[in-house]
Amino acid sequence: MNNHLARLSWPLLAAFPLVAAAEVPHVAVDIPPVYSLVAKVMGDRGDPELFIQPGASPHGYSLRPSEAQSLDDADLVVWVSDALTPWLSGPIDSLAGDARHLELLDVTGTTTLEYREGAIFALNDGDEQGHEHHDHDHDHDHDHDHDHNEHDHGDHEHHPHEDSHADSHSESGHDHDHHGHDHSHTGMNPHAWLDPANARRWLDAIAEQLSEIDPDNAAYYRDNAAQGKKDLTSLQEDIQDRLANSADTRFIVFHDAYQYFENAFNVHAAGAISIGDASAPSPARIEELQTLVNDNNVQCVFSEPQFNPQMVNNVFGDTSAYIGVMDPLGVGLTLDAGLYDALLEQLANEIARCTDAT
């Protein structure tokens, strides 16, 4: 009898599909460090999609069709700012108009700094400029200290969806160069992810956005953010200990992308080779930097992996400086939740190596 009932029940069960689990939010992100922070919060629920290829400069870019599709499919877009990607506002509005938008530099309490001027930096530039905090009124009722487990909503504004897929940004055959997109290295410096205090604030903001999209897993996202913040605090303390003897180490960077890291860990770049990551330095700037290296005990010069290191070798090969590589984006690191931590470790290792080379 039981077998007979079972045979009758199976067709009935097959006719009514089981209730599906809540769909994983589709999250599109701009650069690998942001990918890593979002992946920390999403955990086992899924992975974000990177719409700027690793190794490409975010300052000017043309989206491939698959990358444009990731924006079109997104429930949430997490990006640093149009200060980093001035070309991106249009594609986000047109392709991801129905998605939530979280612009990280707009998160309440985010520390921002101004670009430094000239080839040579004053050693106390960071102290003189101080920290500026974005305390935007929209969608934020109060400030958040990074040691408190509070949540920041970012920008929840929804834009009308347009049918246009920004063809100029998604046609195949475009290379991934600057295509005439100019990025001015003046005003606010957008490389704010290199301050781990900012990253901790952003983990909460990401968790809050995901919690509103996927409320069934809100506690999971918030717990992941809290654990991520705890891990970053421990990492910051470890790096501070490792670089305790590097406060007097002087180095030249390829472009002014590392000021947030410098302030967080009390290390000091003495100057920058280029006014921007796509700009060749003038002969006068090169001569000024060579004089700085030779006359002021500058121990190291750092290139970046996206650009030809031979230029740095040609300029500084005859000086006493150690030539190394620093990278603000984590090129070459595994694209996963651990990339952000590995990026900070990589920068710290280069500066420690510079200290040891003296």
C-alpha cells in the first residue's frame, strides 16, 4: 500500500517545483581591491563581477560587451568614484539604471586627501593637509566610527533604466587603453582604498546594501563585514609593527597613489616620477628627481607593473637608489576575498625591503 501511494505521489510532487532559494545578488565592481572587499562580505553566497579587467588603468577604459553585460545584470554596482573613473558615470546610469549604486568615496566618514603638487613632496605633507571626511547628508543620518559595528547605506538613488547599452563603450575590438580619457591628478586623490580604516567603513556599507537586496541573509553579510573589519584591524597592527623602523625611509613612487597608505603606516614618499599614471615625466622633472635621490638620501624608486619599468631604470639606474615595484591595484594577485589584505602586505614588503636595502 505504501509503495502504491508513493507511486501516485511522485507525479504530483514533480508537478510542483520546490521553492527556490533566494537568488544571489548580482554585484558589479570596478577594481580588484573593491572586488576583494565585496567578496569578503558576500562570502559563500556568491562572487562579484569585475567590469574593468585586472591590469588595466581605471582612469580611462572601454568596456567589452561582456563587461557591459555585467553592469546591465547588476543588482548593485560598487565603485570607488568618478574621481578615479571619470568615464564611468554614463555607463553606470545607462546600463545599471535599475541597480543600487554604492560610490565608496561618498560613504560617510571616508577619509579623503588631496593630490600633492610637484615632483617633490614635503615630508610632512600628510600632516599639513590633514584628513577630510565626506559627511554627506543624503541617505546618512549619522557618522560611523570604524570601530563600531554600524552600517552605511551609500547612495540608494535609482535612475530610470535606459535601453541604450552605451555602444561606444561596448564595441568589440576596442583596446583597453586610455582612448583620450583624461584624468587630472589634481584635487581629491581617489586612491582611498589604501587606507584600511576606509576599507573597514566600506565593509559595513557593502553589507548594508546587500542586506537590503537580500534581507534573508542580512545577518550573514553583517557578520562577514564584522569579521573582515576585525581581520583588517589585526593586519594594520601587524604592518605598523613591521614598518616601525621605516619612518625615515625615503622613496619615490611612480605616481601619487600611495598617500593613504603612507598616512596609515607613517611612511613617506619623497616624490613622484609622473604627474599621472599615463603621463611621461618631463626632462626637468626627471632632473629634479635625480638630484633629490643623489643629494637627499632617497633610498628607493618604485615603478608600477602596468608601465614599462625600463623608463625607471633608464632614469635612475645610475643613482644609488634601489629600484623596486609598487602597485595600488594588486595586479598579479589572486582575484579573491584575500586580495585586499595581500595588497597591503605587498606594499609593506616593498617598503620594508627598501628600508633593509639602506
